Amino acid sequence: MSLFKNVTFHTTVASLNDLPTDSVCEIAFAGRSNAGKSSAINTLANHSRLAFVSKMPGRTQHLNYFRLDDGKYLVDLPGYGFAKAPAEIRAQWEGLLAPYLIHRSALAGLALIMDSRHPLTDLDRQMIDWFAQTGKPIHVLLSKADKLTRTEQAQVIRSVREGLATLSDRCSVQLFSSLKHTGVAEAEKVLGTWLGLDIGESEAAPAVVSGPPGKVARPRQRKVQGWAARSAGKEKAAAKNKKPPVA
Ligand code: GDP
């Protein structure tokens, strides 16, 4: 049974002022356009059309919130790498995405969807390198794994794991297929743990972690921070040296 089966569309957010105030915990889903992000959210929610709400006109550039029980949310971020005017992309990042990802205290971690046939693109690397400054974990779903042979699957997971290790020690990675519904239990285990859901006795294999063996990428216990943290200095200084995936 799906852990996220009661997910419903909640709202589309175009401005930081409109972020849900009742969120106790949320996970953001990011990835290149066409990587399979909407399909992955639909598969996890066991709902064939849910995340396609995010593809409706007027919603593609915004944060789309899907609500679980008890003030917990899955947040669908705009896909990156799609041809748009650089000024438009920069405005979107500076106005909404960057401050959301850096300062949203309810954000437990990032689920990053990559097409398993073309993983760790430059934009994916930029995203990971940039998000790493938050100290929050990233779980990579290598989507469309059904398109790879077993040998190719083993190769891609090994090479992505090695690539991730050079970017962050807070990453985990797994294979995923929305078409075949594979990797669902493994993803639920990681994401459900981040959300503090009761995941029961899962038989799913643990996701492969990019750091030292035995290390599990979990959210760190952080002090609750409000928007005032924007000027707190430390994170801001770190942010200056990182480039978000805007071009
Ligand atoms: P998004 O732009 O990242 O939200 O990507 P979509 O979820 O819309 O998927 C893009 C395309 O990839 C669509 O044609 C999907 O049917 C296809 N796709 C997504 N996930 C899978 C998968 O697991 N296996 C296969 N074979 N195709 C997939």
C-alpha cells in the first residue's frame, strides 16, 4: 500500500508570502524538465494524474503543494534546463526558488529526479552543489530505470554514487521506474523517514549513500528558522560562492 496514498493537490505558490503556514514538514521534488518528476510523484502517490496539475498553464513556474495528512507536504518545483530567457530564469530563482530552498525551515530535504540514461548533468551538479549549503539531505531517484539493462543499472548507480560523493556527503541514490513501479518501497523508506511518517517494517533495500559506507542521509536537527534568518549571515555567505542551476 502506498505510504503517500492520501496526497491531494493543495495550492500553487507564486510568491514567498503565499507559502502554507501550517506546514510542519515538507519535501521538495526537483529535476530537469522531462526527467520523470511528475510521473515519480504520481507513482509515489499512487495517483495517475496528481502531479500533472503542475503542468497546467500558469503553474509550471511555481511551487505546487501536495498535502499529506498532518500538515506534511510534497512540493513540486519547476523543472530546470528548459529553454527560457536567462533573465526570466534568474528572476524566478532569485525571487522564489533560491530563498525557498535556502530558508524554508519546514523543508526536510530534496528529492532529485534524474533520467537514469542521462544522470548528473551539469545542471544537476549545480543544483546539488548549491543545495548542499543547507546541510539538508538529497535523495536521487534515477528514473526510467526500466529502460536500462541490469548491467547498465548497476553501472549507473555506481557512477552516480561516485559523482555525488564529490558534491555532498548528504546524498543517497536509488533506481526508480514509474512504468514498472520499481523502487517505490525504497523511496518511501527514505522520504517517509524524512517526513516522520510511520514506515513500518519495510523490506526495501537501503538507498545507496554517497558518503562513507553505513552513513544514512537524514535531515539534521536544525533550529527552527524564520525568514529573519535570511540576513543571518552564515548561510548567505556560503550562498555567494555557489551557483544555482539557472542557465
Ligand atoms: P517531468 O517533466 O520531469 O515531470 O517528466 P514526466 O513525468 O512528464 O515524464 C516525461 C516523459 O518520460 C513522459 O513521456 C513519461 O511517460 C516518461 N516517463 C516518466 N517516467 C518513466 C519511467 O519510469 N519509465 C519510462 N519508460 N518512461 C517514463
